[in-house]
Amino acid sequence: MMPTESPLETLNEAEPEHAERELLACCAARRWADELIVHRPYHDVATLEQVSDRVFAKLDWADIEQALAAHPRIGERVTGESREASWSRDEQSEARGDLELQEELRAANAEYERRFGHLFVINATGRSAEEILAALRARLGNDPSTERETVREELRQIANLRLRKLVGA
């Protein structure tokens, strides 16, 4: 019996088009995915994450907006059967609150989008709806430049979390 290939080996050996589809499920910024493909092979998950971190640091705002476009609004029910939808449901599983809290999240999301012109994103894994709402309200006090860097960091964390899921780490 032949040993089976690890998910990391599968990513390393995948045709570029297939690898890109897999990586875009982790982060929808095409430049990020393409850079990760170019730097293959990865010997371990830590190296994959280090490359991801370096690429994230170099993404311009248009790349970040491309990544944001694939994220659901925090606190809203995520629909669909895609891997991204499934991961978003898992990541936001603690973010469900009662109807009053859901309404507060909707209102804060709308205020955030008016203020910054883009979707609020946060690494919601393990965070309660109350914690997310508190973070959202606190970030409303950020200046646009600070908030853009916060968004970049949150997307980086989400991408690395999803990379670990992708390669079975």
C-alpha cells in the first residue's frame, strides 16, 4: 500500500490553476494566492504562514478590497455550500446573539461601512457576539489609515487560519 500524500504535498504539487482555487478559498486576493503559488514548495505549515505574512505586508489596498469582497457581513447568516461559506459559518459560530444583539451588530456594521466605505472584518473564531460588537465599536474610533492596517491584520489572521485548515494542520 502506497502512503497517501499530505494536504501540504497536494498543494505543493497541484497545477497552478488548482492551487489558485484552493488558496483563493483562504483569501480572495488573487495577488496573495499567486505569490504563494510562486514560492512553492513548502516544507511545513510554518513556512507557508511566514510567506503568507510577508505577502500580506506588501498587498496594496486594492488587493485588500478584493479579499474583503469575499467576506460575509459579520453577524449575518452565511449561506452557500462553498468551502469559504462553510469556514465563515464555523468562524462566526460564536458570534450569534439574541435578536437585540443581532440588531446592534447590524446597526454598528452600517455605521462602520458609512465611516470607512468597506465591510467590517474581524477574525471571529472563538469570539462571542458581544466581543465582536465591542471590537467593532472600538474600531469606529480609528482613523482610516489605522483601520486599513487593522483590516489587513484581521485578514492575515483569517487567511492563516484557513491555510491551516486547507493543509490539515
